[in-house]
Amino acid sequence: MDFNIFLSRFGLDPDNFTNVPFEPIKTDFGFIYEVEQKTDARICPNCQSRSAYINNYFHVTINCSENNHLQDILRVRKIRLKCRDCHKTFTPPLLGIKQHAHISDLQRQLIIRDFMGKLTFTQIASKYHLSKTRIIQLFDQNVKFVPRLHLSRVLCVDEIKFSDELDQKYVCVLTNFDNGEIIDILRNRQMPYLREYFPAIPLIERETVKVFISDMYEAYDTVCRHYFPKAMHVIDWFHVITQLTNAVNRLRTRAMNNVAGKGTNIYNFMKSHWKLFLCRYNKLPDKFYTYKRTGEIVHYDDMVFKCIKISEPLWNGYNILQELFKYSSYSHYEDAVNFILRISKRLIDSGNEILVSVGRTYHKWRFEIANGLARSQGHRRYTNAIAEGANNHLKTILKTAYGYHNFERFRKRALLISSNNKPKRKEP
């Protein structure tokens, strides 16, 4: 094997080693390469004397693996010199291998590069035949800090569940609406953390935010009013729909449990086909439901209609939900406000405590909801769908790693992966 090519492969300087013929030793896992350090560098680093002599020899093992299949090990016969003047012992450095290190500089760079990919710490450790603890140690040593991105004109704010610990149960995620990039991740969505984070951003940068998109969380409304004075607050339509679908689902469960006899076709249908009560009416399957006990066959449309008639609150909630599904992006803000007022009034007038609660919520946030329903000057409708996509990406990182305990480590890793895998912007 060519000596220079072999050392260059591992990112080592051939001038540090004695050029001797050798053949790698094959093992069950890979190869062992044995080399010897040159003995001509004898300048004492302590007193700069050139009178050092060879005191003894010792061996060090360097991991040079580059993939999962082969475990390449470099075994170096190093020298320990002793100065005749100051009587200090020392070992000349090797270019490409840090002192006391057990991996080469090249392998270190490859590992750092993989930190920006989608491999977990465990997978990276397996790839380079190192321990997971060592990989995490290298990450903490080499990735000290990852700065946030600049705030975007349209800012999406949402949260994901991170852990069961109180101070980081739900982390807050800031996303760029225009390109889907994750701007930053905050440790907690609670007001004390938000009040500490946003004032630290210069006012001139916060004033560039013109649209602030979030769900109906009180803290986000406070943040928008206090720290983004020039931004329009928009409530994401997905969360508006979710409020009513959750209410209708509770009413379905209540009506189902009030059906006389749990073996009836209505009870069985409402329990096994619950999703049909939460979707658009025109999305109902064009097929028939067969009640096995009696052989009765009923079309899905008729079966849903038959079920919702057994409860007046369920009937009201289902019909109002269908009206929400039929909305369109209103050209004028006033039309959008009137639409939400009409929906909230119908919910409140129903008299059912579940629907009344949703109606009052809609009325409270009517202006912010209308901001999302009305078309912008660019004929675009603002939603948090971009943020939900980024959140799914973060959830995948958490899921594949079986969770993170250290928030700062998760934040740095997530921002690295996000910046290296920028989503492609879709044309509106």
C-alpha cells in the first residue's frame, strides 16, 4: 500500500511518520494500520533546547472509521523525548491528530458535518464506531452556539410538546411564513419566558414584522400587542376549526352514550365511524353501512343524518361546523367579521354549555379570526400551516432520537438540521 496515499486518506501529514513498508492487519471488524512517528523533531517546547534524546516509545490507537461497515484503526508508535537541559519529557505533535485525542481531525470534521444531517447521535456513533456519550461530547465541544435567524415580515408562532418537565413542557417555535425556515426555538411558551426573550430583540427588527400568526393563546396576544406594534394579529383557521370539531366530538360521545342499548346500529355506527361526524358532508363515503345483527343496509349519508337527529345539541353543532367548512376567503374584512359574529351568535343561542363556550371564544377573538379569513392585498390567506410543517419536522427529530433531555442541545441540533435542509418554497 502506498504510504503517502494511505496517510492522506486519513487527513494526516506523511512528513510526521517514518516511511516503512507495511501491510494492514485484517480483523473481524476492519483493518489495523501501524505507523511510526519520526524521531528528528527534538526541540524542547519548554526551553527550546535541541539536546533532547529518546527516552522511550509508546503506542496510541486512533479511530479512523468513516462508515458503519469497516472499523479502521491507526496504531501509532510514538516517541517520548527528554530534554538534557531542563529534564522535561515531551512528545512532538502530529499534524492531523490532536494531543490525547483518539480520533483523527478528519474524522472529527466528518462527525461535525453529520450533525447537520438527520442522523441521530446514536446513529452517528454507530457509523464511526464510537460511543453515544462521545458523540454528544463532541457536539457540545464543537457547537457552542447557533444564532437565531432574522425575524420575517410574516411571523408564525406555535408550540410543540418537548418533555414532561414544567419549565420546558411546551417549547415555542418561531417560523418564517414565506420560506418555512425555523427562526428560533424558545424553551417555554409561558409569559415569563416570552417577556424575557422578545424585548431583547431590537425594536427596529421587531417593527419589520407586519403579520403575527398564532393560535388562541392569551400569552401570544400579549406578545403581539406589546412587542410587535406594527403587526396585524391573525388567528390560524386550523385552530378555529379545531375548537368546534372538539366540541362536536364531545357532543357525539354524549349522544352515543345516551342511546338506549349499546348494541344498536346507531350506537355502533357513532362509535366506529366517529370521524364522519367531523368531516365535510361532501366527503362522506358513497357506500352503505350494514348492521350485522339484523342485516339492515343504510347509506352513510342517511346514517349520519339519523344519528345527529337523536340529539339537538349535536344537530346544531354539526350544522354550524358544516357552515364553517363552507367558508371562503372574504375580500373585505367587514364581511369576515360579520361571518364570525353570525357563527358565534348561533353557538351561543344554542343554549348548550359546550357550544356556548366555543361561541364565546369565537366572539372574543373575532377580529383576529377575521384577519385570517380576509384576503390580504396580495390575495393570500395567512395560516399557520407553514409552522405546522416545521413543527412536524421537529417532532420527527424528537421521535427518532427518542426525546431529548437537554433543551439547549435540542435547539442547536434542530436549528442546524433546519438550516441544512431548507424547505423548498411553493409558489402560491
